[in-house]
Amino acid sequence: MGRTTGHYVETNTAGEKVRAFIPSPLPPVPPVEHTPAIQELLAKADTAIRELKIASDLVTNPDYFNYAFVRKEAILSSRIEGVQATLSDLLNFEANPEHASADIQEVCNYLDALHFARKQIQDPKGLPVSLRLIKEVHKRLMRGVRGASKQPGEFRESQNWIGGTRPGTARFVPPPPTELMQCLSDLEHYLHEKDNEHPLVRIGLAHIQFETIHPFLDGNGRVGRLLIALLFEVFGLIDCRMLYLSLHFRRNQQEYYERLDSVRTSGDWEGWIQFYLSGICASSGEAITCARELFKTVEKDRRKLLGHKKTVVPAIRLFEELPKQPVLTSNQAVVLLRTTKPTAAKAIDVLIEAGILHETTGGKRNRVFGYKKYLDVLKSDVD
Ligand SMILES: Nc1ncnc2c1ncn2[C@@H]1O[C@H](COP(=O)(O)OP(=O)(O)OP(=O)(O)O)[C@@H](O)[C@H]1O
Ligand SMILES: [Mg+2]
């Protein structure tokens, strides 16, 4: 490879002299070589993303998978940091919000941040993908106990480092604060300029550049992963809630970090792009399988419910809401059906008798019910 991707400057931090790395602006020079392996992966990724779109169009209500997938990604992305919340924790919390644990708070922050960012990019009057938007996303991600001391929504004003207990033993020292804004505005510029590179490759380049700049005191990983998803949608590839990459990064964390390092140390953009594209192929493949399984499960249960001897219209209506809300309380059923307590209770009873809903907590006052078979499909890699 042998390409240079930046230069080092000496800086003083925490009483030590260290060499901080300043990445050159994107795109790489010479450009990313489309090796036969990369060409093949790009073709495969394009096909997989197309299939994933078809899988999501299969159902009348696209919220159907989105609901599930975005929650999966939120959990997986938050978990790299060591957050332990499971999908059941999240869904139970959403059905019956009392006090959120710090883990659940972080997952909810991710959901909130993604939701906010999507609204902005879809609204003609909203923020485009920009440094402003990135800061707003960070502010939302860092809400609550753990993030409060990490300057939520603000780029850092001090030198940071990655790995090691002090700057001198760090694995990597990102750009000094004085260089930060230049690096960031170059990145912003790259995201907006027209370019003949494949959008998937551009997103991969932007991700590494963002992590190398490491503009925040904490949460750079989560913002960087959310940015990947957002760019899928901005560049017209797919709804950002459909494709989740964090599982791939988590399964291959060691390699992920090594790839980040090799871009900086030996200019190996190709190695990273190959790793990242394999992740896109694997993740879309898994998402397609999951979408199909969810679809089949719902189809089968719908038939079962329609043929059930005690079925009633409110039960059928409630069933149609379950893919969007697979865990709910009886009070929520009242709201969803816009009906009375006894009618909602009857609908739930029918769904229990048909083997569709199961009670998940024993509490008497506000019992929680779950669509178990559906949840089992979703849970395969997050619990
Ligand atoms: N050697 C490295 N060079 C560049 N970036 C790295 C390196 N090692 C890790 N990173 C990036 O830094 C992120 C961690 O940074 P930070 O702690 O600010 O983010 P986070 O969201 O709190 O953590 P996490 O990604 O672990 O959830 C990693 O996810 C990865 O993207
Ligand atoms: Mg962190």
C-alpha cells in the first residue's frame, strides 16, 4: 500500500510530549483501488441491499421491521461500550416505563438520537448531514448520568488519546484541539461534494475519518456508527433503520480496531473497505433472513387467529399492532384499540388463547404481555 494518510505533530498533553496524528482530507490519494475482491463485495452488497429493500416492501406497513431493527441496532451499538441491556429489558421498559437503568437510558438515547437525525435529514427545512447535526446527535446520545461530564453536544477542547493509561503509552493520539475544526470541516465538505466513488465506499471512508478525528471526549464510536446508518439513507441506499452494522463490528472488534490502525499507519484503505463491505453483506443477509422470518411468523399467526373459534374483531385489530409493539400492557391495548378496558381485556384473552400473546410479568396491576414467537426471531443475536 504505502500511501500516507496524514502527518504527525508534537503536542504537549498531561505533562507529556506526544505525537498527534492529523489525517489528510478525504478522498485518499491515490484513490481506493477497486481490487477484484472489493469489486465482488460491492456487487454483492448492492444486490443484498436491493433484496433487503424488497423484503421490507413485502409488508404493507414498513414500520413493521423498522421497529424491530432499529431497536436491535440501538442495543448492539450501545453494547460495544459494555452496556448490558437486552432486547427484553428495552421492550419491557418501553411497555411499562418506570425508572430506566443507565444501560436502558443509553439504548433509549441511541433510539432518540437516530429518530431525531432522520427527521432532520428528511425535512427540507431540517439540518443536512453536517457538523451541527453531528453535535445534536451527540447531545442526545450523551444524555443522562454517564455522559453528563463528557461535554454533550460539544467538540472537545482538550487533547485525548486512545488506549493506554496516559498519552505517552497511547495506541493512538488524535488531532490536537487546535487542528480539530479544520479536520472536521474537511470531512463535512467531503460529505457534500460530488464524487464518482461508490456511495458505500464513501461512507466507509467517512467512518474511519470520523473515528480518527475523534472529535468528542466520549461517544465517538456510537456517533460514528450512527453516522454510517444515516449516510445509507442520505446517499439513497436504504432506510437507515433497516441495516445494522454494529453486530459485525462487535463480532470482529479486534479486527475492526486493527483496520482503523492500519489506515493510519500504512494507508491501507483497501483492507478496511473490504472488511466493512463484508460486514454490509453479512448484515444485510441476516436482516433479510430476519425480515422473512418475522413475515412468516405473522402470516402464520394471522391465519391461526382468523380461524380461531373465539376470535373477535378487537383481537384481530390488536394483532395487527403487535409487530410495531410486540410487548404491551393492557392499558396500552386500550389506547391502541381506542376502546374500553373490558374490550381490550377480551382481545388480549383471545390472543393468549390462540397462543400468540404470553404474559411476561406476573404483576397484578399493569400486566405486561409479549408476542413471544416474534420476539424469539428478533432476539437471536441480541440477547
Ligand atoms: N485504534 C483506533 N484508531 C482509531 N479509532 C479507534 C481505534 N480504536 C477504537 N477506535 C474507535 O473509537 C471508538 C471508541 O471511542 P469512544 O469511547 O469515544 O466511543 P464510545 O461510543 O463511547 O465507545 P464504543 O465504540 O466502545 O461504544 C471505537 O468504537 C472505534 O470506532
Ligand atoms: Mg467510550
